[in-house]
Amino acid sequence: MNAEAIIRSIEAEHLKDSLPTIHVGDRVRVGIKIQEGGKERVQPYEGTVIAMRHGGINQTITVRRIFQGVGVERVFLLHSPLVANIKVLRRGKVRRAKLYYLRDRVGKATRIKQRFDRSLD
């Protein structure tokens, strides 16, 4: 076996199989495991997917939301053990792979049309 095949086989053990199909422009709710004291809880982070990068075990999504009038973006490693769950709330109808132009927009200008031809699963 060559080195790439060995690496792929090791990574395959850690890949999550319960992830939904996520596209750029979708509105998602990501549950993140947070440790507070001795307890662990899941905190939801809801926003619009503005970018997806890489593939396989290194796949990440960038989620943007407006919090108290300030744009906040977080990058989530999809196959990380800290990501408890991901739920697609709404499909977005967009025509580009990266939605960085939303950073310059405010209020109603940031809305994305809903797409109905894809299921939420």
C-alpha cells in the first residue's frame, strides 16, 4: 500500500456519516459541544453558509450571522468531535461558490432567496 492509501484508511475511521448535504447559501444550525466547569452542553450557532473549503476529513464551512448589529463568522470543521450536529433549516438559491459579498451588505440586502427543489435532509 502506498502512503496516500494508508492515510485515507486512517481518516475514514474518523469521518462522520450522519452529516446532511450542505450547500453554500443554506441557513444552518450547528450544535457545538462546550465545556463549562465539569459539565458539557451543546450550544447552537445559526447562520448562513458563505463558504465551503477542502474535502474529506478537512472539510470546513464558514457560517455568518449578525449578532447585535455586528457580523460574526465562524469556521467549523465538519468532522470534528466538537461539532455535535448540523441541521439545515433552509435551502438558499445562489449562483456562486463563495458569498463573501454579503460582508459588505446590511439589513434586508443580505437576504437570500429560498430554494425549493432540494430537500432539507
